[in-house]
Amino acid sequence: MIKFFTTTRIMSKVKYFELNDSFIDELVCFQNEFSKDLNENISNHFTLKKSQIFTLIACSRKSIIGFLIAQRIIDSFEINSFFISPSFRGMGVGEKLLGNFIKNSCEKKITSIYLEVMKSNKIAIKLYSKFKFLIYGSRKDYYEINGLKYDAILMKLILN
């Protein structure tokens, strides 16, 4: 019961919003802090400012705790990076961030969202499935981390 109360208190203090210029430096620093977790997949200032890049961030106490970066391709989005700080995982931050992204996508008249996820990342696959993402393919040995290769699962969500 105490954990639920703590999680509820933390979640009520988390804010979700679209990235603006004032947070770009902080997002790049946040990504650098977790570069190993992100497999060195770090966005730079130039990339984040491109018009076809859409970024949502989650903040707690004015600090970034998570983000979702997607690229718009005509009427679709491809999620390029989705990360929640390890100390905020399991508290619903990722679920709320993804839910906000999907809602925002519908408002932008997006018809589909695509992503790839490491096959071994069962927690992420479960989250995507909860939002009705479907598996439509795979890529063998797509990721390479510390000399080891891992398969990717391709998922998509068709929006009405």
C-alpha cells in the first residue's frame, strides 16, 4: 500500500509536454547521462530541431525523466527513441508518455505509428501491445551491443 501511495504522489508531479528550445540542451545532457542504456543512440541539437522530428518529454521537479522521439513521414510516425530513467520505471511514466504521444498523433491526423524494439525487451513489448501495437515483422541481428547481436521486433499501430 505504501508503494502505491508513493507512486501516486510521484506520478501527480510528473508533467508531459512537447519539447521546446528551452529544454533541448537538457534533453541532450539527459541522453548523454544514459548513453550506455541508449546504446549510444544520442540525438543532437540539429536533429531535435528538424521540423519532421516530434519529441515529448516527461519532467519531474523541472528535470527530464523520460522522452519519446519520433520522426514524421507523411501521415505516419516512426518512434526512433523511447526512454524512461531507470529510477522512474514501473511507475506508469512510460505508459502515460506513450498514451500522450498516441493522443497527440491522432490530433495531428497521423494514420499509423511504427517502431522497432529489441526482441528480449519483454516489458516494452508488453507496453506496446497494451496500446494495440501489432507485430508485423522482425530483423535478425539488428542491434549490436558489446559485440553481441540481438533481433528486433517490428510493430505498428493503425490509428482511426
